[in-house]
Amino acid sequence: MSDSTNPDYYRQGPFECIELTRILSFDWGNAIKYCFRWQGKNGTEDLAKAVWYVKDAILHGVPLTTNEWSKAEAVALLTALAAADWADLRDVWITMAKDTPQHVLTLLVRKIAEIESGRTKEES
């Protein structure tokens, strides 16, 4: 049975998307949401939305999380996403875990360009 409030693309993966987004700041939680679901919903449009939230976080100095406890948990969950190469975004998850926002932005922009040009990682 389909759940329109919490669709499959949020519940698949190594854990549910909400487990990570609830411990993040608003901008980063939204960026994660769009990255988590891009393959199951709107494709590169969702990745472009993630880029928008990452840019906003960078512009306003918004941290990934607001405290060290949630940061440690976020890093653990991001590492799990990277290990599973969830949504074909291994490098993005690793870079988020390392808390290097500008590099996250660069990787997302590259991913969109790669998809739109029809290339794969192996072909690059």
C-alpha cells in the first residue's frame, strides 16, 4: 500500500530519510531530503533543489546541526549512506559528513551536469 505522506523513496535505503533530517538544520535537512529521493521522484530537478538549499546554508552560515551530539549522529548516518552509495551520491554523503559545504555544492553541481550530459562516473 502506498503512503502519500511518507512515500517509498523516503523509506528505502539503509534507514528512513526522516531519521537524518530531523537532527539537521532546516537547510541541510531539505538538501538531504532532495538528495535522498532524487532517483525516485523528480530526478535532477530534486538535485537542483538540494543545490539551492546548500547555497542558502553557505550564504547564511547555517551549520549542518546545532549541537555536537546530533552532529555525531548525523556523521554516522551520512557514513551509512556513503557505504551503501545511496542514490549514487557516495561522494556527496562523505563530504557532508566531513562538513565541507562548498565541496558538497561542487559535487552536486557536477552530478547534475554528469546526468544531464548522459555521462556516468566510469566514463568521466
